[in-house]
Amino acid sequence: MLRHLVLLKWTPEATSDQISSVVEGLRGLPAIIPEIRRYDIGTDLGLRDGTYDLAIVAEFDDADDWRVYAGHPDHVAVIDDRILPILADRASVQHELD
């Protein structure tokens, strides 16, 4: 199993409608991309300064399934159309699960 973790930070100009659109787009991906085994999305609770705004935790059977997800047209569309216009910073890591 492979776990994919992503942290996103929004620009100060990002609106609540834009952020909601990102979350809605991401939440729809598991129904479209069968390679996704687990998909969790969470908005930061604001308990601490300096954190990212949104976290995505996704799990796949292997790296090939992750590559299908990464390049899937619906996933790419969410990134291009909804995330990139309001993205200030991004961090990610992929690792094997024990």
C-alpha cells in the first residue's frame, strides 16, 4: 500500500466559495477514480499559527495506481481549475505503508 499526503496553503485572496469548490472537487474523485482505496480531506481547525489550510490523505494499492490518480484528467482538472488559482504553497509526500 502507498499513502499520498498533501498539504495546501491558500492565498490571502482565496474566497470561501473557491475553497469550497476545491473541497467539493476533491471529494468527488473517489467515485471517478477506482484506484483510490482511501481518501480523506480535512480543513485546518486553526488551532495553531503557521499551518497549512487543507490536508489530503489518499491510499493506493501501489505506485502505479497512484500514477493513474496523479494523471487522471478529472484530478488534473481540479488542480488546474480550482486549486492553482488560489494556491500559495503545497507540500506532499508518498510513502509505503507497513
